Amino acid sequence: MEQRPKGVGAEAHIDAILEQVDSCLYAEPTREERARLRCDVGKRLLAAGATDAAEIEAIVLTGHWDQALGRLRRLLNQKAPALQQAQERLLQGQHLYSRRHADLHTVYRAAKAVFTALADECAHEKTFKTYGGEAAARTAAFLQSTPLAWALLQPPFPKVIHAVYTLLASLKHPRAHVQSVLRTTRPEAERAQYAGIVALALANRGASQVAAAIVADILHAQLVPHESVVRRVLRMLAPTKQHELAKPLVQWLEQHGTSATSYRWLALYYAELGHTAAMEQVLERLAPDASFHSYAHMVCEASRGDVAAVTQRIAVPTTEEEAFRLLRAHVRQDDANGARHVFRAVSSVFESERLYSEMARMAAQLGDATTVLDLAAQLEGAGLVCSATTLTYMVQALGRAQLPEKAAALIARHASRGTRIERRVYAALMDAYIQVGHYPAVLGIYQWLQAQHDAALQPDASVYNTLLKAHVRRGTPVAQVLQCLLDMQRLGLTPDARTYALAVQSASDSGRLPLAEELFALADRSLAHGASLALHTILMHAYLRTGQTQRAREMWDQIQARGMEPSHVTLGVLIQSYASGTESSLAIAQELAWERSDEAQTQRATSLWKVPALEQGAALEDLLVPLMDAHGQRGDAWAAEHVFHRLLDAGEPMSMRALTSLMNAYRYAGDVDNVMRLWDECCDVLVPRAKAQVTAADALTTSASSATLGSFQQSMLCLPLSIAIQTASRAGAHDKVAEIWTRAQDAGLAFDAQNWNHLCVALARADRLPEALQILETVLTEPTPAWSELKHQMEWPDDEAWTHRLQRNETDQAAFAADPLHQVMPEQSAKLFGPVVPPFRRPPQHTAPKQSQADDTSMRLHEMLITPQRQWFPAYETLRSVLAAWQSNKTMRDTLPNQFPHACARIHAFESKWHA
């Protein structure tokens, strides 16, 4: 090809060569060989007399980046008039939609070659784990010093804008980079425009939270961002519901926006939030447009769940938009039957993925994994690609069903079908593992996100909140939880209301009320709308737990004074506090529960919720179950049963929480028959339902169908099992205990430490001492915390089981850090992960693992999540029951120490302590 044909100019000949270069180079198998050939071609082209754009393309082939960027800068300066004109039109919102201009064509060709090659280099750095940000940093430095290049960052030059945005989004610390630029002495307009370019790059690559923080930095520096930049960042941020981040940008757009496009977007932003008054204020600033005004009101009514108003506007949906808004109105009103009816009618007419997404959202909030899996199958059957939003809802539903491993398999399947797996999907998967107490998986996924070079995947405030939730559930000391909060601020992430709520919860659980009050005050000052209702509820609950009723009353008055509508959670806290008191206070609690539950059903029917009904969760359950618990603890099973039937009559789905509360009431009342009846119903109804969910999930993930429970579902009946065993044992029905245990084994259920403790007590009461000692010898091997001094009175064996669990946790954490969709083997769950229920307060014996002073806080936080909790120990009641059986059975004392040396030594040590 170096033989130029006669009659063909040098430039045309070089163009012909460049068109075939890539196909020739990529025939080589290795990157190194392709680089060598590319360099050789570039040198020959330069020798052939390439000029302008072709010369720069040739330099790019040689891999001399500094030389290529320098030559591109000179070319930009040569074509400055054309670029300045394009830049002026860009800032006015007028794109130059023709590239026929000779100068712009030449510049575009050269810039495309440089930036596309740099983007390829950046992708290679990421792929081969040699990422140091060289290509991205080189691009940022060039753009910062060459404002003329900004004229090419507009739609008429798609390959340049795509490559530049990819490179800027790959900066290691984009916000710190922008802050350093904002502190320079360059002209204000240039600083603001460059920062806006970086923000646009991040927003368009899925890192809208970081982009919003950069725009906030521009405003903090008292610079003026371009209106279109603020609007674009807000459009990308709105679906994430990061309202704290969005608020300063929205306020700036309201005060300084000039275009009708901005006002129309603001009107729809408030409409999506259901804020009628704010939407109408923005609409007043727009020119009269009956069509748009009607549409905005329809969006607002649907978001508020006002089915009557939307139905009045839409008798029969004729477009996909109308169908979606009508479905959303039913979903937001929490009208499941109405939503299903609308969905069946419109899904057969309109092939729209967001219709499925809205139904998945409702099913996820209700915890209906079966419906979500049916929707997933229908979506796939319709040939529609699942969006990241819909996939997030599916993961949430499977997490509530204790199927996180199936959620991971479903994510992998949809990734193979073209769904872009966003950060929020991984955050939902982290939360699913929190639901089952598998903290090594949570930590591993978090570390995988940390290692990603794509800004759209790196941890944001929501991911840190999920990690904080794991630490609060796990019992991490509050000092380290606060350090995690400080780390967020150090990384430039803005703590939101949920972040502060978790910190206050940690301080309250630790009994440090003054610290909780300080954190509450800090949140009240820092958050745009002041302390949230959740923060008020947490602190009020802490006051009630410690008997500070006057301060709790003051907190309640503050909720009322601030115009907040108490949620069902807030009211549930009050009902629980009143119900645990005297008979008169129980009557007050019951009256409050009846009143609020009736009001809740009326408000649902008339769509008067200030907060969308769907986002409130199981409202009636939170109001009535505390009342059931109070009646049950008083032994009044009839009253508890009455509350339970009221819950069912209201249409609430039967939940394990309500069933367990009723079983506990029967246990307190000594009603053995009803306890056994409920246990049988749990096994007959819940176990087959759970197995059906596993089978459906396996079918969707192309796994082999299985009739067994999921790895973590095996622990779903641990608490009812303990209640059933304890009730039968106290009644002397020892054969029934064996039947209960055998049935649980046959159903595929796993047993936690408390189940083994209750079985051990039952065996001791049945005078089956060898079997009870065998449990102490082989299962409950850890030292009892309350009697830890016994460890010094006897030779304690090496805690091999605990060490093995620690090693397995570390292995799991490493596996998830390498692959966030790693599958946990079923046999790992039986003794590693018990049922996890949010405790009202953490046990005081939780302490941080010992570390040297040189270890940093993040390492200590990581250790907390992978260090197994010591739970496989005999309780005090277990030791006392086995000791009583030991003392009454003198014939077997001589042979048992040989069979169970460790268990017998523990009993002897306990006996001496007991007599002392």
C-alpha cells in the first residue's frame, strides 16, 4: 500500500490506508504485536508526508501521546475562529448540526483519533488491573488547559463527546480534581464551564450523585454554572431519589433559570414527587399551555395515588403514557387488586417495560416474591429487556423472601440479556444479604464496588448507608459507626437523613443517649428539611425504653409542632410503650391502635396519605402486632387472637411476625393445642410456599429446579420451632418434641443455637441425659458469656468450630470481593447464618475485635463484619436443666464422663458455681 497509485494525491492515499489500518492490525492475536504494527504504520505514514489531521492520526498510531496532544493543540489554535463560533452557539443552546465546514471537519477528525485512542487505552488499563488513571488524567489536563477543545463537546461530534465523557468519568477522584480547578485564578467563566463538563461526563455515565456534588461545589465557589448543565444533572439524579443532593440545584434553577425547558422540567419534577403546590407555582411562570398543564396535573395525581382524579381524566387508556399513569395511581394507593386489573388490561395492548416495573415495585414493597418472579417470567416472555429499576425491585423482593443467592443468579441472567447492572442493584443485593445476616457477602460486595474504576459503580451515599445498616445490625460499637460517617464526609459524600438515622440508632442501642441527642441535633442543622420523622421516632423510642416519658412526650410534641404526620412506625412505638404498662395504659394503647388502624384503612381508600401508601410498608402490622405481644405476655390469648383476626380482616397478608406473636400468646396461656396447630399451619403453608419460590427462581435463572428450601430460607421457622418445643416440653409431651424436631428436619429446615438449647432442655426434662450431653459436647461448644469465668476453672478445648467459621467467613468475603454474584453453597448456611431480626437493643457484651493501635478504622470495621458472633453456647436454663437431670440420674454418672468428657466437665464446673 506504500506504492501510491498514479493520479492519487498523498492525502487521499493516506486516508485510504487509515481506513484499512484497524482491520489489518486486529488480525494479530496479541495487544503487544498490534501496538508494534500500529507504531510501524504510523512512522511510515509520517514519512509519507501526512499533514494536519492525518499527521495527528499517524502520531496516535505511534503511541506518542504528548506529541499527539501538542499537535492537536496547535491545530485547534489554527482553527480558532471556527471553534469560537461553534462555542458561542453551543453556549446559546444552538448546536452546529453540520460538519461540512472544512475547518471543523479537520479538527473533529484529529480530536476523534486522539480521544478515541485514549479511551481505548483507559479501557485497557481497567481490564488488566493496571489502572492508574494515566489516560484520564492526561485528557483532563489537556482539556483544562485548552478551552478551544470544549467546542467539540456537543452532539454534532458524537465520537469526541463519547470518548471525552468516558475518560473524565474514569478520573480517580473527579470531585477533588474539580475542586482544585475551582481554586485556580483562571477566569470564572472558564472554571465554571470546565467543572460543568466534568459534571456532565459523570452524570451521563451513571454517577449523577458525584455530578450533583460538583455542581454544588460550583455554586459554593460563587460561580455561575450553565443552566443546561444543572438541568441535565438533575434529570439524571431525579430517579435516584437523592432529594438532599438535588435540593440546592433545584433551588438554583428556580431562582436563576430562564428557559421554558427548565420550568417545564421543574414542574414535572414536583409532579413526580406529588407536590401539588410547588408544581403549580412553577406552572404559573410558564406561558399558558393547556395540554402541558393537564399532563403535569395527571402526573402529580398519579404520584399521589389519587385514583379517582386520574380515572376522571382517563376513562380508557389510549396511549402507553395514560396506561402507565393509571397503573401508577393504583399502585401508589396500595390498591393491589385494582393495579392487577389495570395491568392485565393494558399489558396486552402496550408492550412497555415500565408497566412491569411499576407492578414489580408494588410486589417488592409487599414482599411478594412469587408475584415478582411471575412478572420476571412475563417480561422475558414478552421479549422486553429488564431495566435496572425493575431488576432492583426484583432483588428487593427476593431479599425479603430470604433468597439472596437466587437474586444474584437472577442479576447474572439479566446481565447476559443486556440489562445494565447499576450500583443500586448491587446495593439492593447487599441489603438482601443483610436480611439473612450474611455479613461477609455484604462486605465483599462493598469491596468489589470500591475496586471499580467506573465512577457509576463506586460506592455512593446509598451504598455506605447499606454498609452502615449492616454494622448497626451486627452490633458494631458506636465509635466505629461514627468513624464510618466521618469517612463518608472525607470522601465528599453527603450524609442524608438515613445516614444520620442509622448513627442515632447505633448510639441509642448502645445506651448512649447524650450522644444520640448530639447526633440528632447535628442532623437537624445539616439536613435541608431538618431532622426527619425517622430520627424523631428513633430518639422517642430510646426515651421510652429508658423510662424518660417526659422527654418522649416532648419529642412527640415536636413532631406535631413541625407539621409531620406520624407514621405507623411512630405510632407503633407509642402503642408498644403504653401496652407494656398497667391495665389502664393497655386500654389506651388498644384505643389508639383501633383508631389509627381504622383511620389507615379509610385513608387508603380515599388516597389521603401525605406519604404514598406504598412507601409506608405493612402499616396495620406495625400498629397491631405490639398490641398482640402485650396481650400475649399477660396470658390473654383470646384478646391476642381477636387482634390477629382484625389484622386478617383488614386484608393484610399473613406474615411470620404476626403468626409468631400469636403462637407466643398461646404459649404464655399454656394452650398447647393451639401452639401445635399454628406450628402445623406454618409447616403446611409457609414451607411449600417457600419451596415454590425457590423452584420459580431456579427456572428463571436456568438452574436445575429443586424442591428444597433456599440456603437461607432454612432458618425462617427457627423462632416458631423454639416456641413449639418449649411448649410441648413444659407440658410433658416428650414424644411431641421428637415429632416436631423430626418434621422440621424432613422439611429441610435449619436449626439455630436457641433451637438446640430448647431441644437440650427438653431432652433433660425427658430424662434422656446422654442425648442432652451429646448436644453440649458436639453442638453448643462455646463458653457461655454469663459464666465466662468457668473457662478459668477447667481446661477449655480449642475453639475449632469458631475458628472454622471465621476462616469460612474470610473465604466468603474474598469470593464476593472477586465476584459480587458469587453463589453460596447450601450446606454453608446451616450453622453460619441464623435468622436475623432487627433487635430493639443490642446485647451489651458485643465488643470490637482486638486490634493494634496501628490498624486503621476501616480494617476494624471490616473485622466486625467477618468475625462470627459467639452464639453456639448453652444458655443458663440449659445448664441448669442438664444439671438437674445429672443429679437425679446417679446410675449413669460413671460411664458418661468417658463418652462426653467436655460436656461433663462443663456440668461439674457449673455445679460448683451453682452451689457457690
